[in-house]
Amino acid sequence: MYIIGIAGGTGSGKTTVVKEIVNSLPEASVVVIPQDSYYKDSSHVPVEERQFINFDHPDAFDWDLLVEQITMLREGKAIEQPTYSYITCTRQPEVVHIEPKEIIIIEGIMALVSPELRDLMDLKVYVDADADDRLIRLIRRDVIERGRTPETVISRYERIVKEMHWEFIEPTKKFADIIIPQGGHNTKAIKTLQMSIGYFLKK
């Protein structure tokens, strides 16, 4: 088994990089574990207050469950991955059954924050991108996928996202084995990463 952590700021192009990797591998050989699925449940918080939750802080994640389930996968055990709604900011009753695969990809803004999680990884990747590019992608994603207004997205970026990025996400770059500049646009770096993973599968 080969466990890969892929981190980087919001809108850096992580999802694009992950898709390129997955598309280059046999379907039965890889599974992606989104860190976003492990946000703590906020159903106990009044609806009108949920917009003020800092989802870009390490405390927003259920690290114990994430580490526990990645450990189980490494041991060859299946997991029941939680699901999370960005619309209601709550953990959903549905779970996703995940079987162990040869390649496990953990993808999320803070995938490299936890020392315990990093210790489970065989390869650590940081997807880098300019702040302006990240903001543009963030606006597009949150407006189209999460029903937010551009004004709301920009306000949250200025209040929370920008500061949290520099405090918690950017510093994890030092833990990366591979840094991919220009996010999903860096086809050469992605190709190199694909070749490295392909080499493992052939061993």
C-alpha cells in the first residue's frame, strides 16, 4: 500500500492534481479520502451562527477519526467514511464504505498538519498557487457548488481564509516531499508524480 497526502491552500488546484493522478491509474487500485469529510459536526450550533465557524482552523477537523480510519486502511481493514454537508455545515447520517486499495490519497487543505497523519504517509505533496489565483478559484467554486454570493466569499476570505492560510497551511510546505507550483496547470510536475506512483504499482 502507498499512502499519499496532498495538501495546499483553498483553490490551489489540489482537486485537479488528484483527478489527474486518479485518471492515470487503474480504477481498482486507488481511492481518494477527502479531508473535508472529517469536519466536526456542527448540528449543535444554531443555524444563524454556523457561518461564523472557522473551517480553516485545525480545530475544525476530527483528527482522531481521520487518523484512526487511515490506520485501519493501512492495516487492510475497510472503513465507513463520514460525509459532510457544506450547505448545512453538519455531518450526514450516510457513510461511504471504503475498501483498502493499493493507492490511498488523502486530499485536503490541512492534510499535512497532523504529525500522526503525516507519519502514515509514504509520500507528501503540497500543491502551491498564487494567492490571486486561489481567490478566483475559491469564488467560482463556492458560488457554483455551495450557493454562496461572491460578496460572502470575499468577505470570508478577508476575515478568515487568508490569515489561516499563512498561519496553518503554508507552513506545512516544509513537510512536503514534492511541491507542485502553479497548481493543476503544472503538467510536468503532475506527470512526474504519476510516473512515481506508477513505478510503485509495478514493483
